[in-house]
Amino acid sequence: MHTSLRALLPGENGTTQAGIILSGHTDVVPIDKQRCGTELLATVSDGNVGGHGGTGMKGFIAVALPLTSVYFEMKCSKLGHCSFSFGEEAGCVGVPCLISYVRADYHVVEAATRMTGVHREQGLYSVPSGRRE
């Protein structure tokens, strides 16, 4: 069974509206018909284990989860969301179940580009949230 994960971090005053979303995905590109110079599922090299999908977007999740404790320590007045979907590499099939819960002012979406930060949108698919300012 596949599922998407959503965690709400209430603001200091208990609010559960608006705020910021840290969003990532947990799946990897399907390996059917792919060519690779190494074993796709696990490779041990110099004492390190690696494989297809072992890092990439999972690095964002590894950074986002510890930020939850920082968020609480900052006593933010707005809500924080951690939103991690499945099926991103197969057409974002895990996203629709999350969309109805998303009501935020800011949305930080993982997007690795040669493992460096970027300060622009590289691609966009917009879904109306129903929220009016």
C-alpha cells in the first residue's frame, strides 16, 4: 500500500492555517528498461552503500525533518507542514490526496539540480488551491 505523508506543526498560538510547507517525494524513477553502469538496487564501494534513488530528493527530506524541532523552538506564529508524497516519478499519483490539505502562504519544494541550490523556478504545474486573499 502506498501512501503520502502529511504532518502539521501548529503555530505557537495553535493555528492550523496558512504558514509554510516543506514538500518532497519518497519514490525513485522506475528502473524498468534503464541502463546504468552499476547495479541499480545496491552497490558497495569504499565502505559506502549506494543505489538507484538512494539520495537525490531524499536529501531534502533528511534536511526537512530535523527542521521541525527548530520550527517549534522558534515559536512561529504560523503553521508548518511537512508534506511527502509518493508516485512523483510516475505522474504525481500520490499528490491529489495531499492537495485538499494544503493551505499555506509559502511552499518550499525540493528540486535537486546538480546538488546545488537554485533561486528560481525550473518547471511549474499549478493547481488552484481554492484559497482567496
